[in-house]
Amino acid sequence: MISVDAGKTLTIAGRIIGPPRQYFTGAGSVVVLPGRNEFVLPEWWGAIPDDSTDCYAAIAKAIAALPTGGGTYGGIVHFLKGIYRSSDKILQPNGVELRGISCNTSCIKATNTFNKTALIANSAQDGTQEFARITDLMLDGNKAAGAVCSVAVVDWVSLFVNSYIRDCLIQNGSNDNLHIGANNGGGPVLVDNTWLLSPNGHNILIDEAVANTNAVAGIGLRNCTVEHQAAGKCGIRIKGYGRIFGVNITDLHVEQANSGAGTYGIQIDGAGDVKMDGIQLQSSSTSSGGIRIENNVLNTRYSAKNVTNINTINPCIDDQLEGVQFTGVHVPWYCSSDFGVFKQKQQTLTYGASVATNLTLGNYCILVITNGTAFTIANPTNAQVGQRLTYEIVNSSGGAHGTISWGANFAYRDASFGAIANGKRRTIMFEYRGSNVWAQIGAATGDM
């Protein structure tokens, strides 16, 4: 029952609610002023958050009461304490924020018979929508009771202009929990201080349609927890076809309870400029993977810093593109060879009369001499200023090796480098100073 007393206090199902006075005219009367509302409650249209009443129609009417045009538009639909059941997909138009009291106080939950693509979705997924926001809410896909969110609990596609999800709990999706997609570009979008838990798919899927032609940039995941995705799925999966650039993941906790092929904390498959910093990996299964970079040439300029491997997930980082793998260890810093700040990554050079060094394949280079013929180490290619290059040269010729010559771009003081005894090895290090100059650093080692 909804009533308003002479003092203009609104009472709904015995609960006193005191919204702005201008919405009320007298006892038993509620006036919604067209085009002026910036803050509404579903209760004004009869919502009862008792975990049984279907509140969808009231929520939709509350959203429809917010301004939709002019220089200012949208507003806040405020959810009070309780569980608001919804039998249909809730659509967010431009500028609409769904806001609760806190994620353990206010909940929107799919009804048991719910069968839609998503519990919440932005209304225009064609690249024309901006300013969607969700804050301080629990969003429950209710998979255990049979509810179906065939795409995700929250399905945000081609959203622009600083849309965000903050301080939320998203859980129990029959497929993914959160889908950030692109049919016609997207971003910036921020997911902040949010916990995603127990889907039947991925916790977060960031992807684009094959036909997407506009950039997807500025996707930020900050101080989030992704926990207990399904077997064969990911805490975070990033799948692109050439337009996803700029995904920043910071201060992320990944907890995995399931295992099997394809089960990863983070998977990157066709995206540029993915930066990860402060990643905490935890798994109760030894067969779960940590960070996986697929063998996809669209994966460029990626990096992972401060990766903490709590219970030694193996592999911690598995870079299929560049053939690098870190097993059950903590990783302070790892990046792709095109990033611009370089790690020591090993490659084995091909021995011959002229030895080529391609820096995209690694900057710790092992060269095995197999005969006594003189040879030249040619000028390296694909270098970046500040990059360091180490040669480890091994004499396996069975005797004295041929004279070693260096390309014109090497500036060194160990001019002859000296003969390496059969069965021994020696190292020498250079740094690229730009202008085609590789300067020797320190002295070459003796035979080892």
C-alpha cells in the first residue's frame, strides 16, 4: 500500500520514505513533474523490495520519468534496502545511473523464470550512448534458481564518455557476469572496486564484434576481484579483432576454484596496449593458468608488473606469442618486446658467415659456433633506444673457431674479443644509444 499523509510523508508497505517535497501535493497524491526529475525511487511506482515482488515495471517507470533530452538529461534511480526482483531486462538510457545504498544492502535480482540476454543493459548498443553508471548495488543473475542471462548479468556495448560501474557485486550469471563489448567503438569505461563472483562463464569479457570499425579505448579495471569463474573460462578475457587498444588493469585479485583447458586468470587474445599492474593470482587448482597471451599478432605492447603468485600457479605468465613462460614464481615485470622497456628474453641465433640479430625475438642471444670459419655478427635490427643486448658465444667447433668480426654499428673496446677455448663460452653486453650505435657496457667475460 502507498500513502501520503498531510505532512507529505510517503509510506510504502509500512516503510517511511521521504523524497523531495515538490513531488507531492497532499494526502494520497503523488505528482511526478515531467522533465524535472533527477532523482527517483522505484517505490513511487509501487516497487516492493521484499525478494518476491516483481519490481520490473516500477523500475522501468522510474527510469522513464528521468529527463531524456535538452542540454541535461538522465539522473539517478535510487534503490533502497532490500532485494528488487526483475522479470525483464532493465535498459539504461543516456545518463541514467542505477544507485543503491551499498552492494550488501541494495540488490537487483533476476526472477526464477527470468530468460533474457541480460539483467541490465544499455539501451542503445550502436555507439550513440554515453554516461551510463551503476553504483553501490548487488546484481544477481540467480542462476541456481534457473534464471537465464544468456549474454551476461550486465551487458554494456559501445558505451562512451566515462561510463562506469563502482562499488558493486555482480554474481551468479548463467553465462558471463559482465560483458563490455563493441559493435561501433566504445570507451572510456571504468569498473572500480567491484567484486565479480561465480558465473557459468567468464567473470569479465571485453570483446568486439568482427564488424566493429571504431576504436575501443580506455577500458579500465581498478581494484576489482574476479572470483571462481567456470572451468575453461577466464577471470578476465579480452578478445579483439584489431580495434581494442588501451585496457588498463590495476590492483586486481584473481581467485580460481576451477581448472581445465582454457581456465585462466587473464587471457589476452587480439588487443593492443594492455597494461597490468598489481595482479594477485590465487588458485586452489594446480592446473589453472595465470596470465595467458595467445599467439595472435594483434597482441602488441602488453606488460605485466608486480604479479604476485600466492600459491604458485603454474604457469604464472604464459606468452604463446613470444614463446616465454614463467612457471610457479612471482613476476616483478614482464612486457612484450615491442613495449619500449625491455626484459632479458632469450633467443638462439643462427650460425653462419653472417649472424643476424632481430631484437623483437629477444635480447639475450646465444650463438653456438660449429666450425672454424670466420664469421661476422651483423648490425642488430628492430632496436629501441636504451635496449640492452647480450651475446653468449659458445665454441663447439671441436677446436679453434674462426675470427669473429662485428658490424659497423658496434662500438666496443674488446676489439678482437679474443679466442674462446673449445667447449667454453664468453659473454659481451651492449646498450643501444640511438643513431645506429651499440656501445659496449663493461668488459667481456672470460671463458666460462
